Amino acid sequence: MRLFAAVLPPEDVAADLAREVALLRRLPGADGLRWTGRPGWHFTLAFYGEVADEAVPALSERLARAAHRTAPFPLAIAGGGRFGRGKALWAGARGDVDALRLLAERARSAGRKAGVGHEEHRRYQPHLTLARGRDTVDLGPYADALADFTGRTWTVDALTLVRSDLPRSGVPGEQPRYEAVARWALGASG
């Protein structure tokens, strides 16, 4: 199964972002973007790729330890930018971003120790993907429109292991499906 570790925003935080995205979708050229559906909004901590069923228990045990070692922390969805030569539009994070980076490093380490995952050599950049474009769409105006957005601050209190199933139907606009496989509370009480 295709797995990744993530922080999921609470429903009310996602609802605030949905209102902002609705405004972005009114901008010229928005219909030329592939917008990420709301169920796909998450802060990826570590991407593991295809993981054999027999490796999931070891990964889960190590992720549980990573969650246990990380205290809950405040976070808000805020600002935005572009990746991949301007082909991906994302919302960023404010709050205890250092704690989010530490949790990401612990999730990547859990994958390495469990023998799964991909090595990443770049600094973790917290982001929540909103849309993907083609070369013909300039994402600059969308990133600029997100610059002043700041959602409600919430307390990140869990690490989630998520399964993603890629679209297979070939229907334009079909979104991946996401399913929480396991969830661990952050902190000593987790």
C-alpha cells in the first residue's frame, strides 16, 4: 500500500481554508488548474511510497514512538507559494514550525529504521498542496492572493499514517483517495 505520515488540519481549519480557496478559484485561469480536493489537504511529514503489508507493524511502532516523543504544538495554515517551477500551489504554516519540522524528521527516521521510505536530502518545507498547474498557468497571482491568509491556530495533537490510492479510472479530475490507517496522540500521554 502507498503510505505517508501527515498532520491533518481539524475540520473547522479546513473550512476556513476552503473559503479562501473558493476565492482563488474565481481568479482568471483557475479552471486550468487541477485543484486538490479538501479530503487531500494535509501536511505531509514523510512519504514512504509502496510499503509491504508485513512492514506496516514495524513502521507503526516507530511512528508511535515518534509521536510519544513529540509534545503537542500550535500551528496555523498561513501564506502560500509555488513549487516545481511554479507548477504546484501550496498553503504554508505558521506557529511552531520547528516542532513540525522535528516531527517530520522523526517520521522520516521511523521510515528509515523500519526499512521503508525514500531518502530526501532537502530541508523540510511545510506545505499543504492546493492545486497543480501546467506551464501555461502562472501561479504567481494565486500565491500572492494567499500571502495574507492566516487560518485559526490549532494544537497539533496527533500524527497520522495515511494510505493513498491513486486514481485509476482515467476520468479527468478524479482525485486520489485518502484513508487514515493509524493515528497516534502526541506527547507523553500518547
